[in-house]
Amino acid sequence: MSTACPLCAASALYAIECRQRRYYRCETCALVHLEPAQRLSEADEKAVYDDHENAVDDPGYRRFLSRPFGEVLKRKPAPARGLDFGCGPGPALVAMAQEAGYTMAQYDKYYCPDEAVLGVEYDFITSTEVVEHLAEPLPILERLWSLLAPGGLLVLQTKRVLDDERFRAWHYRNDPTHITFFAQQSFDWLGQRWGVMPDYPHADVVVFTKPVNE
């Protein structure tokens, strides 16, 4: 049984049963996470990712990524240095950024595990459809936040969980690699921790801006 929230570490959790899968929702930050014993192994997780077809030049995939990348274009014009965290096997957002005049690094646990890029300061960091795969999201998000220059952007894309009834019927949780689901309250908690107000420009995008005086 899960005993603490993997985001805020609160112990006040309640179970949500969904078709032989058990999830826990935090009463403090509203994060929902899958029972740890029911997670896939790393090998099985990667096998699912290997089946994804996200080609760099796919127009539909680029349209999908235009929501988070559009926030970078509006808020941090080129030239600027960015990192795409969790780029996957088809780093389309990296290509889009480079085409727009940005310097762009990439990192992925399975497909581009270059730890050196996690020791560099960036003007913006994008992470699209990644946080829902993280078993321990807080240390990873804290590390990304630490890499941002003052005034830098952390742009996350993930579908936000709503109430329990809709969660039970939600197609987004059917992907076996989706194990952690953020609510707006979860991101608000993170913003309070960092001393910033999250911005929600789209239903699946949140933007954190690092204070200039940090």
C-alpha cells in the first residue's frame, strides 16, 4: 500500500478503485498516483514507448506540441537556450525550437540519457507528456527548476485530473505507463513551494516562471 503522496509527502490519502487497478489521491495536493506494486517494470515501460509513432516531421505531432512551444515563443523569444526533458525517440520539439532560432538540448531516460545536459543553466525547459510517467515527480521537477536561469520558464504539458468520477472513466489513465496524474491543485502546491503563481494557458499546459531575483 502507498503510504505517502509522491509530490507533497502528505500521508492523508484515499483509494480509488478502477478495473482491478488501485490509485491513491492526496487530500493535500490532489495528486493521483497508481499503487506502486502495479507499475510496469522499466523493460515493459520502454516496450510501450517503442511502439509510439512520434516522427519529427509529423504535422499532427507538431500541432500537438505547438501548444507548449507556443508559450516559449511568446514568453522567451529566440535566441535563448532550452532543454526538452523527456524528448522521446522522436524529438520533434527540439527540431521545432532549432528551426525557430533557439539553442536546444535534449534529455530522455531511455533514448537520450546524457546526464551532462542536466548540469547546464537554461532560459526555458519543456517537458511534454512526461510528468504522468514519473513515480517520484518532486525531485525531478525540483532539479529542472534548479537548472533555470532567473526569469526562465518551465513549461509542462500533461492532462489534468479532475474529480474522482471523471477519473474512473478517463481514457488518459488507460495507458499503462501513466502512473501519476496532476490536478491544478497539484501544480498550485508546487507553485507555492517555489514562490510563484502557475499560469494555465491551455487545459493541458502549465507554465512556471522563475523569479528574476532568485
